[in-house]
Amino acid sequence: MKKVTVNLENCYGIRKLNHVFDFTKGNSFAIYAPNGSMKTSFAKTFQDLSLGNDSKDEVFPERKTVRTITADSSAIKSENVFVVEPYSESFTSQRASTLLVNKKLREEYEKIWADIESEQETLLKELRKVSGVKKAEQEIAEVLANDPDNFIDAMKRAEPIVKDGKEPVHSSVKYSTLFNNNVLKALSDKQVQSELKGYIERYDELIEKSRFFRKGVFNHTNAETIAKALVSNGFFEASHSVNLSDENDSKLSQISSEKELEQVISKELEQILQDKTLLETFSKIDDKLKKNKELKSFRDYLALNKELLPELNNVNRFKDKIWIDYLKSCEPLYTNLMKKYKESDKTLKDIQEKANLERTKWAAVVDTFNKRFNVPFVLSVENKSDVILKNIVPVLGFKFKDEGGSKDLGSDDEKVLSRVLSNGERKALYILHILFEIEARKNLGIETLMIVDDLADSFDYKNKYAIIEYLKDMSEVDGFKQIVLTHNF
């Protein structure tokens, strides 16, 4: 990039500008621009180019706009232009994650996680099918680990219950029908909660009066689970039988098949669900569930599965039970995932420890900032292993120190930082992100034309000097050209 030719007409107030910036004699131009002449318009036009946007005249949009910018007679590419605004609170470098070392570590880490994620996706595919939930990964992680971004942690927490040997009870329940936004909103309604409470209280009374069922000890789901377990273990095939008894009849008819046992359970449950008071209470709940399609589906589902109503007394606990039972129904897939994770866990931890010991170019940029800029804190990178291994932007730590002591704050302490940092100090952090972008471009070998729009003007003397000193250093780097715009002669 030896010569940059600029031909502009009607670009944000610039009526006409034709100029050749000849960088054969040096890498920098400084343009003094009095207020209202061209500075912001010039920077904005180049910003459009860098973003792939068209330029225009906002006051006179009907005027024809010309924007021809070439480097050595060829159209300059958007990635070769970097516009540095005076201040942008939201700016972060999109290339900053390239400032890493030890490519081998990251490749090893990614290979292990690719194998884990392959097993994870196989399990999730089945869970999406049985639950009807498209974003099953986030929902499971939220329900089982209170963190929608930590599926593996949810799987680890669930393991003791999934592996407890008990048969799944709710594996056929359709989660998406029971727990969509409209249903959850309806269940939070005080009147619905009141009716639901009345239903559950009456249901519990009837369970206590049942010949076979007992609240919290043995209900229809326990009975169904036992029936399944007996069949799967060949109990009836071996000509064994079951006798059910209650307080009034010490010995009832002998049950010698799965069908007979299911009939006894269904009949007992049906007698409970047909109770007049219970039906009247259900009718009141039913009336509240006719507002939209999702609620009607929920209502129809409950009409066919009234035994689920008592579970809705504690929605979060019921969600938990359902996902656990889904995992039990997919136990071979779940086991494969956990086996793969456990086999890799120690290796992953070793890689993370090595990554924490690595020094990245991120750290070099932070060191440059700490040495050159005058602020009341020292910066550090808090999540080194994540930066190196997961392509995650670093989290900055702030160490404040005075004669009375020191205090560490993380970048997540936003409220404290917003009160503590002055406008000038927040602008200094913006400079840090500019340094990241510049160093990333150097690292990637991207030839760059920097348009610097009065970057130093709003800073105090020491930081103004530090910025100018850095720009001077950049003017000596091959592949970087600068056009510095300023009101400050």
C-alpha cells in the first residue's frame, strides 16, 4: 500500500475531495481539520467502507454520492481499513481471539471436546424427540444445574439419580405440552393455584382412603413401576403370582399376569379420579385453560392424564423428575456420554493447567497498557485457559491500590466499576481494545490503513502523550499506514 487515492463527492457534507496520500516517504499523514470542515465526515466515509456500507449525504440525500478509494490503483478492501473513533463504549475487537499461543494445546483440547460433543448430540437428539423441546440442552441445564450454559454439569449432577436402579415413571410425559410459556403463565395465576391446591388436597384424601394406595408411600405410579419391573424380570412367566391386601380384606384375589395387575391399578385409580368433588374442582381448572392453542393442548392432555395434576403443585420439582426419567429411558446413551467425559476429564484438566501457565499476546497488550497509560488500576487477564482453549474473549481483572491497601475487582463487578471509573478511565479501557485490534492485525499480517479520528484529544496530558507515542511506534511497523485527523493543531 504505497499510494491511497481518495475521490469523494457528497459524503456526509464533503462536497468534493480528491487527494493522493503518498506513503512512499513515510507511513503517516496528520490532517488538521478546523471544526465543521471534514474530519468526522472523512472518518465516517472510511467507516462505511470498512463495514461494507454505502455512503451518502444525510442533509441532501438527493445529491449523487461518489466514493472511490483505491490503494495502488486497486479498490481497497474493507478488511484493510480500520477506523479509530474518538470513543466507542461498545467497541471490541473481533480479531482479538487470534492473539494466542500454543496452537497444539488448543487442537488437543478441541479434539477431546469434539468426541464428547458427538456423544452429547446423540443423547440430545433422543431427548428432543421424547420431550418435544427443541432447545433441550439449555432447558435440561437450567432445570438440573440452574445454568443454561452448563449441560455437562447438569449431567454430572443427575448421575446418582439416573443410576439409582429405579424404573422411570414419567418417561412418556410430553414436556413441551406441560411446560410452554403460556402454560407456565397460567399455572402462576393465583386463582388457578387455589383451584389446583383444592384438587390436590381432595386427591390426597382419596389416596389415603384407597384400598391399595397411600400418600407418599405407594401410589399408582409406584404400582405401575412394580408391574413393569415384574414383567421385565420374568416374574409372571415363572408362574409366580401377586396378592394385594388392605385393612378390610386380608387377602384379595390372586394376580397372576401383568394384565390383571394393570386392571386392578387402573380400576382403583379410576374410582379416585371419578370422585364428584374431584371432578368439580377439575372442571373449575379446566375453564381457565381455554384461552389459546397451547393451553387447550395442555387441558386436553390433563383430561387424559388427571393423575399428573398433583405433580403440578411443585412445577420445578416435576420438571426435574421428568428430565431424570427421560435420561433413565435413554440410559445407554447417557452412560456412553458420561463414560467419554470421565475418560477425558483428567486430560482436560491437565490441558487447562498448562494453558493457565501460557503467556499469550493478550498479556503483552495488557502489559503495554499498564506501562503506558496513567490510570488508578492495574489490569490482568482472569480467564487465561478459556482464552487459549475456547476462543473466548479475556475477562479483565482490575487491581486498585493506594497507600491504605489494595482491592481486586473483576469485570463482572460492573456496577462498582461504573461508579469508580471516571469518564477518562473508561475511555482509557477503550484504548485497550484498540490495542487488541491493532496487535491482532499485526499478528495476522493484515495490511491496514488506519483512520484515526482525534483519538487523543479528550485525554489528560499523560495519556494523550501515551497515545501519540503508540501511534508513532505503529508508524514504524511494516504494513500499517495512518491518516490522523485532529482539531488540535
